[in-house]
Amino acid sequence: MSMEFKSLKYKIVGVTPGIEQLNIFLMLGQHRVPLLVDGDILLNDSSTTIRNLETISPNKKLIPQKPKKAVQAVLH
């Protein structure tokens, strides 16, 4: 949803249990999905992903400008 909101192109790739999960584990050291791959950057935490999206596409803010609201948005 965040990438659509920011009008960014993306591709959804399904992960089949088994060998594909093993590949994710070998890349990240954990089994967490969803996973965002941006060039050489691998992100699997929603807060980190949102901050990355804000950096690469500063239009249409996902994180509020006011510090207190920004912290609340990232932590929830």
C-alpha cells in the first residue's frame, strides 16, 4: 500500500514454503516476510521499509513532519 501511495513501481513475488524460504533465510539470516529488495538493500522490517521509502521518494509523506507523531507512526 505504501508503494502504491507513493506511486512507486514494484513487483510482488510469492514465496513457496521450503527452498524459497531457505533462500530468504540465507540472504537475511531470518525467515521474516514481507521482504523489500531495493538494489543491494534488503529490508524486512516495516519501520525500516517506510523510512527507506521516504528517503528514495520524498513526495507524498508517509511519516508525519511533527516529531512526536513521526515516532508514533513508525512504532505502530
